Amino acid sequence: MIWAMSELVRNPRAMKKAQETIRTTLGDKKEIITEDDLGKVDYLTLIIKETFRLHPALPFILPRETMSHVKIQGYDIPPKTQIQINVWTIGRDPERWTDPGDFIPERFIDSSVDFRGQHFELLPFGSGRRMCPAMPMGVATVELGLMNLLYFFDWALPDGMNFGDIDMEET
């Protein structure tokens, strides 16, 4: 949620569009946003996908060990070799993404790419039977939090601060 808000503050156009979409979709008389509102705002889903692409919770999927000899893209991998997948690098791969360092939620419009483990260019929760079991809860928590923050509050940088002053360094 912090990364999504940081990216939105740095991208006022995306924040404004998200707020307008949320407020239009849910109406302007809401007193509380609940789980019943999840999934109603398509643009927010685009923001969440783009945030997970740029800022996965874990930069590496937990290591796996090969059970037998395999060949991957011409490389011979012997049995019992530990393999790690660098999700952070995949999300910033210029061969897979146009302008990979830029926050562009619209890149997911009309795209079947999803974070549920079926598309290997976006794996913030892993894939297959060892995929993070808390993914639905994590996604719902982020969506609900962002909906509340963007519906009820208007956000701006403090006076004298520029977009470049936001520390986007990941540790």
C-alpha cells in the first residue's frame, strides 16, 4: 500500500484518475468503504498490478530445488540445484515491458497478465502449488486500504517538496 501511494503521489495524473473513478463508481455519499466494494473499480486493479510489478513484496521467490536434470534456455541444470527467480528484475525487464521503470497502470488495460501466478512476467506471489496462500487476503487488504485513502482524502506533497524528493530506493 505504501509503494502504491508513493507512486501515486509521484504521478498526480494517475492519482486524480483513480480518485475520480473510485468516487464516481461508489458515489459521493459513502460513509464507509467495505469488502462489498472490492472489485468495483477497474482502474484501481491496474494500479495494484503496476505496483506489484515495480515493487513486489519479496524480490525473490523462495528457492526451489531441481529434482532431476533439466535444460532451461540452453543451460544444463543438474539435480538438486537451488534455483531462485528474481521477481524484481522480471518486473523491470525491458524485453517484457515498455518503459519498465515508469509507473503506467494503463499498460494492463486489455492485458490478460495477472498476478495470480499464470503469467511469468508478473509473479509477486509466486506461482503454482507453492504460490503464496495469503494472496487473496493481501490483494484485498491493499485494494480496500487504497480505496479508503483515495476516496476520503486528497493527497499532495508538502509545500516546497518536489516529486524527485520522494525516496523510492528499495532496501
